[in-house]
Amino acid sequence: MSTSSNPLRDAQDRRLPRIAGPSGLVIFGVTGDLSRKKLMPAVYDLANRGLLPPGFSLIGFARRDWENEDFAQIVHDAVKEHARTPFREEVWQQLVQGCRFVQGDFDDDVAFETLKSTIHELDAAQGTGGNFAFYLSVPPKFFPKVVQQLKKHGLAEQKKGGSWRRAVIEKPFGHDLASAQELNRIVHEVFPPEEVFRIDHYLGKETVQNILALRFANTLFEPIWNRSYVDHVQITMAEDIGIGGRAGYYDGIGAARDVIQNHLLQLLALTAMEEPASFEADALVAEKTKVLGAVRLPKDLGKETVRGQYAHGWQGGEEVVGYLEEDGIDPASKTDTYAAIKLEIDNRRWAGVPFYLRTGKRLGRRVTEIAVVFQRAPHSPFDHTATEELGQNALVIRVQPDEGVTMRFGSKVPGTSMEVRDVSMDFAYGESFTESSPEAYERLILDVLLGDANLFPRLREVELSWQILDPIEQYWESNGKPASYPAGTWGPIEADEMLARDGRSWRRP
Ligand code: BG6
């Protein structure tokens, strides 16, 4: 925790926001997309909400030949374009006081010495107290080099009872189980486990944290949250965008490694886990690892998994190229831009209930949701024609956009005859709350500065997730190639057939 805790603040008092103590953030890969679109704006939004200390400092580290002023201009433009909260000159003026740029390569010892002296300078000028988090927003192949350089130059040293140094590591954490373990070994040689924060930005989303509130703060849902009532669960993360300028990262990685290994399996864990003893990081991770450890892969990976690749098509009225025609993509690439898999969970609560996970680029629209689909009533006193239009009851957690929860059930159509049709009951964040939700990265950066690890996956979760995905990736590697689907549609027909074999169909979100 921060060195300066105020004895007059009661941590239980909700009127007092959680404010970071004296600290700073160093971003490696500061010229990248993530930094411009998410990290720098999130830092500003935190400052604007008064959640950063007055002397908060931001150091950018990159190869570009920039002066501090050039960097400040880049941060300024990124904030103006992408911040969630309104731009206020006085907030900006305060923030810019602590902005510094360090130019160099990751091999460059001189640059790391400059980084060190910049940190000392900021400690003196801004009162950052030696507390710095190092955010590795760089391609994974550079992770080892950067952490080793931090060690070599004495930048990762924790001072007993004094200042802290933390590492924040962007996904993907490895590309399979073995590489994740190796990466972890390297990082832990430099930073102690409690100072390593692995980012899965889905956990920073309000709607994802709300899964815990929905399930464990209410009595309504938990009694039916099991195999006696639930028919199956569908977890969808659909995007309308293609790969944009990310060919270098995406090709060879694919949809399953990019988002199923992390975001979707985390959603599955939160949906399926047992109630934790508390909301402390250890208690949460214990339940998440238990349920991830109980995940069972289908026997026939050829039938119960589907991968796809988008072809040329129309997206929102615009003609778009196929994946193989995108800039920087090998025209023979077998990388998946769509993946659907069926998983089961071997425990008393979920035995026999399939969890279908799907994700894709260039799908019909951008939507992430978890749909818990219930069984049909065991007996219907209505005649068949009365319930012809009745579907299965469902509870849908709308992660984004239109954040909220929908319950779908049957209701009598007003009139003289008995006819039951699906209706829905809706909770929308926009209608129930006046404040808009913070961006995931605001929450996560603040938590890093506070040393709060609840919303960060632990190594064991990452390992278990790779253990689930590795056999699927290996199967795909040696069997066939992705099925093609036109951009702007809902994926390959093979994915519809996969569910049809189980007598089910994908929801059209
Ligand atoms: C990232 C993936 O983790 O999540 C991207 O690497 C994806 O491919 C992004 O586009 C989507 O995030 P969000 O918050 O818009 O759902």
C-alpha cells in the first residue's frame, strides 16, 4: 500500500473515494495504440475525478526522438480525443507538470539510467515518494528484456517498509502454458508475486464486476443457478471491427488466444464459480481456479469447436476486405478470427450443462453478453398452440454496449384466447444510475497504484486457461483450416451446425 495513509480516513466510509498515494506510472510502449486510446486517457480521467495524488507523474519510454514537450503534446492530444470525462485545463496543467519522456531502446543501458535519474528527479520535484508502477504495453517478446533491464538498473527494488515498485503486464501472458510459465519465471526473478499485476481489462468493466453482485448480493438467482434449472450458457464476445493495424500482433495468435484464453474464460469463471468466502483477492482466486480446474473439454474437438476467418463482405453499409487481404497478413494464413467452443464443467452444480463460448471479428455488431438459458417448464398445462411462440427463459447479462441485465420469460398476450409469448424485463445502467461507468483501465490503473489485486488474474488462473485452450489450438494446428464467413455476418455456418447437433441455436444478440 502507499506510504502515506491518512489516519483520519476510514476505509469503510464510502463517501471517501479511494485515492492513490504519492506515485507515478512509467509506460513502456507509450507510442502504441493501447497507450494512446486507453492508458493515457484513463490517467487523465483519474486525475479529473480527483483520484490521483497532486504530484502524480507519468513517464513515457519509447524509441522516438522526443523532448518532454513533444510527449506532453501527444498525451494532450490522446486525452482530448479519447478521455471519458470533459477536458479541464486546470487538471491538464497539473498533470503535465509530472509528464516526462525517456528516449531509448530496450537494450539501451544509458536510457535505463536516464529513466532512473528521471524517477529521482520526480521524487524530489513532485513528491512521488519512489513509488512507481512499470506498465509493459509492449509486444510480449520484449517482456523479458524490459524486466531484466529494470532489475539490472536497480529500478525494481522494493524498499522494506518504504516505497514500492510494481510491474503491470498486458496480455497475452504467453501463447501457451509453457511460455506463460517461462514468462512468469522471468518476471518473478525481478518482482515479487504481490507486485505483479497481469491485466485482463474485462475484469475492470463494471458489468463484469456486477456478475458478483448479481449472483451473491441477491437471493433471487442463486437457487436456480445450477443444472436443475439451467439448460446451457452462451458467452458471446462479438466485434464488428476487423484487425485494423494489428496484423503484426494478431496473425498467428488468432481469436481464441486473443480473447477466449483470458476475457471469455474469466467470464465463464465468474458465472460458474461458487460463492467466495470474501471478496479478498485470495478468496476470489480460490473459487475461480476451482471452477477453471473443473472445466472439461469435449471429446470430439472436430465437432465441438469451430474456427473461422472473415472473408470480404459488407459491414455497416461499407464494403470491407477479407482477413487474407488485410495489410501485413500472409495470404496463406490459417489464423482464426472467429472461434466457438463447447465446454462442460465437472462439478455438482454444472454437470451436463454446456457452456458455449464464441468470439469473432467482423461479426454483425459489437456486443458482449452472457446468456444463462433455462430449461423449459417440465410440464405445460397449455396446449401446444398457446405456447408456440414461447422460447426458453433466459437471463442475459449485457456486458457491453447497452450495459445492463435482461430477463426473458413468457407472458399471456392480452385478448380472449390463451397465447403465451416471450417478453423481457430490463435493467439498464443508463436508466438506473446517473453516473456513467468508469472505463476498465481507469479502475485497473487506480487499483495498481493502490496495490489492490482483486481484479487481476493470478498465475494459476492464467495457467489453467492455457490448459483449457492448448489442446484445442493443437488440434486446429494439425487439422484442416478455418471455415470462411462473410464479414458482417454471425460467423461460419459450421458454428450453427455445432449447436444444432445439440438441438440448440445461438442467440442473435
Ligand atoms: C483486447 C483484444 O483484449 O480486447 C482485442 O486484444 C479486442 O482484439 C479488445 O478488440 C476488445 O475490448 P473491448 O473492451 O472493446 O471489448
